Amino acid sequence: MKWRWPALIVGIPASLLLFVIFVIILIPTAEIEKVVAGAIERAGYTYRAAEFGKALPIGIKARNLEIAAERGLLLRADSAVVRLRLLPLFAGKVSFSYRAGIGKGEIRGDFSPFSGGAAHAEISHLRLEDIPFFTPTGARIKGDLQAQGRFSGKGNSANGEAQLEAKNVELAEVKIGGMPLPDASYDNVRGALKVSMGKAVLESFTLQGEGLYVRLKGDFPVIAPLGAAPLNLTLELMPKPDFLEKQKFVFLLLAKYLTSPGAYQIPIRGTLAKPAIQ
């Protein structure tokens, strides 16, 4: 008799787990893909994959996955998989793990849709040139990106933080709202973002190059879709005299934003998907 309650505690979740497994096995893959595509579309994005299937024990996988928005392609993954995490399920918590392979890099993490929307993400050795979101039309962007972040909540209750670091970054032919920015190489790029009460604040974001120092600061609200978030950012450029002379034409176009000798402050507005210089 003394083993009855422990047996029930273990047996009920195990029975539910087996039931879920059998249900998923019986549901046609095409129907599961429709549900996934519908959820992505309701979030304001479009979905496409060359292959879609089930991943054991409980999950889904895709090959050549593409996620796009109004501005164009945002993410292209060679492979992606999402699985239900079994151990949290036995504790009564629904949580999923995910992994996406993009070129030589990887994005992985987990999220809990019913526990305050908690999510964790890690990015390792991801080439910036492999991320369509970072390579707008006509721009050439290279670098090795690593990042991590933890977030929870939605809308005005969103909270969390993220840090990123990129090395050997090259930016060329980058434009914001049609305004060109200087071509430059940066040994190190570091950033820290904090989300509190539904607002994302750039606590620090710096690009250190041989002839140019760049700092981005400001904030934007966390809304869905995120690409529609209005920006309140300021881009600061501090070129050395030799660098300024080499790219004199670009800095002539930016002359109205010169605040002191060798220092430019450029207000960036628009949205996250379509930034514009004010």
C-alpha cells in the first residue's frame, strides 16, 4: 500500500506521455505541417521547407527551412528540429527544445509556451553572411557571431536579457533608409540588450575598428511581429582623421549629423524591419 502514491505519481505522467506519442504518430505529417505554418503566419511571418517530418520521440524536423516577413527572407536553416522535453513533462511543465543548423553555425535553446513564455537561446559560430536578416539588399556583411539570451513574458510583461559578440566583422555598402554608411572592418563587436516591461533597451552596442569606433544606443518596444517595432535609436560614429579622409564622400553626406569635430550622431527611426534615418 505504501507504494501506491509513488506509483500513481509516476504512472499517470507516463501514461499521458505514451498517449501523446501515439496521437502524434497517428496524425498525418501534412496536417502537422499545416498547424506549424498556420502558427508562424499568425505571428506575422511566412514559412517554407523542402522537407518536413516527425522527429523521435516527440517532435518535428525540417530541411532547408525558410522564414520570411514583408521585408523579405529573415532566416534560412539547413536543418531544424523541435522536440518536446520529456523530463519537464513529468514535473507537469510543457517545454520544447530546438536546434537549427545554419552553415557552420548553430542556434539552439528551449521555450515553454505555457509557463510565462520563458525562452532560452544560444548562437554559436554563426556567420553573419549566412543570415538573410543581416544582409539587406546590396550590403556585404561578414563575421563570426556568438550570442545568448533569456526571455519571458509577452507584450508589456516581456522581460529578459541578451549578449552578443562578433569577431572579424566586415560591413560594406550598408545603407539605412537609402543613406550610406562607411565601409569598415571591426576586430570586435559587443552588445548587451535588456528587456523590461515590454521595452528592449540597448545597454551597450559597440563596434571597434582600426579607424572607426561605432556605438548604437536606444530602445524599441517588444511587439508582435517584432519587425513592426518602432525604433528610437542613435548611431554614433567617431572616425579617425585618416579614415575620414579615405571615405570623405560618405561623411560629406552625413555632415548634418556632425555634433563635434570627429563625432557624428545619427537618429534612426522607422521600424526594426525597415529602419530609416531621420
